Amino acid sequence: MQDKIDQYKAAAKRAAEWTLSLMNEDGSYKETEHIVMGMFKAPLAMKTAGYVKEAETTLNYIEKHFFEDGNFNEGHCDPSMSVFNNYRNAWLCWGAHELGRDDLANAGADYLESMVHPEIGGIPCRKEYHDMFQILDWGSTALGLVALSIVGRKEAAIKCGEFLEKMLDDQPEPDERLYLRKLWLNKHLITVCQPHEIPEYVLDFQLPGMAYWYFGAAMAGLTKLYELTQDSRWLETADRIFGLTQKCRKEVYEDLTSGKIGWGCSWLYNATGDQKYADVVVKVADHQLKIQEPAGGWVRRPLFQSAEEQPNIFGIEVTQERVVWLDYYAQALSK
């Protein structure tokens, strides 16, 4: 096992060094200077990799160019996809906390907390002009739950945990698929969408090309909620989600998007010591290393077919995320 742990650490180091080769002196990244999507994982990733000064420089750049009133998505003419606004807010709230920037972390947590549905919990993808357009999202809620739990916003975090729990209870076809969104106003599960919307609205257990990260993010968030509350209910809910991964196609642990499943399992293994989670961490980690590029990064396949084809904005984002996960895999397996 030590050989694998050493491999994961070495891969994370190579990945961090590759992304740093694209970093500008002011903390931005080449070809992404006006795009927060190209750097929002950098503060946490670089801190995790031990490059604290670089992490702080990027966070300062983001604060100056993109941050306003708790929202990290206020850049001028920023083309970052707004559907991921609160997902990015959660990452940056988390990263700011890890860097000791409580001013930014607390402001970010205030913003996320203001987004939580007052009755059923859950966090929408972004702030809409009217509640009739607001859609509560599994992924935004899961990452928001991580950030809110880490910052210590217990009441809001519990609301998010309850939302994920109720989402599981409300699934009409629990052995076949996981519907990922609810409407803010009528609180109904959205079970009908356009074909091109499927990856954001439903995770079908037997269709290829699914976004498996939704499982892992929720497992991780619920584990952090357990650590905050010491209520085993949240570990039980996380394990229900783990059970759903075992209903999926065999590539559920061998896909680019499986990285977050490994993350969730690494935290669950830390919390429970259950070997089934450690076994999945190894499966996921080995595959993530298998698809790492020689230079150190990853390619967001199938969107792109090669590192040469992939713009920096995607290469940096997908690679810095795996810097974090590989560190968590190694930490969990070292215990």
C-alpha cells in the first residue's frame, strides 16, 4: 500500500507543478486572466500541495477581480458558465477558510447561507431574478454543504443535509436513476428534461457517459456534516449514496468524474474505518493515475480528445481538482 500512496503523492506533485507553470506573477493563469472558472480551484489546490504563497496570491487576485458581497462570480465580462456559480462559491469559500482568510470565508458562507431554501434546504445553481426560475441542485448543495460544514454554519449545513436526504427519499426509480434537481417554488423533483440536459438533471445508472461526481460530492458533504454534528444519521445517508454507486455500470469507479467518488470514500473511510470505502479509493485513484497526461495534467474527456486541443481554462480546472483528491486519497490510506 505504501507504494501506491507514494505514487498518488508523486502524481499530485507533478500535477501541481504543471498548473504552476501556467501561473502569472499576479496570481492569475495564462489565457484565463478574466475567467474565474480557470482559477477557482487554485487556492485550495495549491494550499493542499504546499504552495501556500501561490495559493494566497491567486486568492488575492480573485478577491480583487471577481469578489463582491460574498459572491466570487462578479468579474467584469467574465464568460464563466453561470450555472456553476454556487459550485464555485463553495470551492472558494472552502479555499479561503483553508488559507486563514476568514473575512472571505465568512462572507462566502453568508452568501451560500442566503441561498439555502428556507423550508426544504438545498442550494440553487445560481441566484435568479425571480424564485420561479430558481432550481435547487444536488451538486451545488453538496459542495455548499462541504463549505458550510467546514466554516461551521451548522443550521444551514443541516438544511442542506436534509435536502439531500429527502432527495433520496423522493426518487421515483431509486434502482435505476437519480434525479438531481427540484423547483424552488413548488419543491417538486424535476423528472423531465431535454436530451442535452440529461447530465445536469439525472444520473442514469446504466447509461454511459454519466457525471458520477454527484455521488462523491454528496458523500463528502454528508461526512463533513457528521463531523460537525456527531450525528450518525449523516453517515447513514452517505452510505445510502455509496450504495447507489454499486448499482451503476462497472466504470462508475473508472471515469474522469469518479475522482469525487474517491474523495467521498476517503472521508468516509476516515470517519468509519470501513474497508469497503478504502477499496474504492484505491480503484478510483489507480484509474486517475492511469489517465494522467505525461506532462502532469488531465484532459476533460470526452469534451476534448487531447491536451493540445484542450484550452487552459479546462486543463487547469480539471487538474487542480485532482491535486486535492490525490492528497486526500493518500492521507486516508496512510491511516
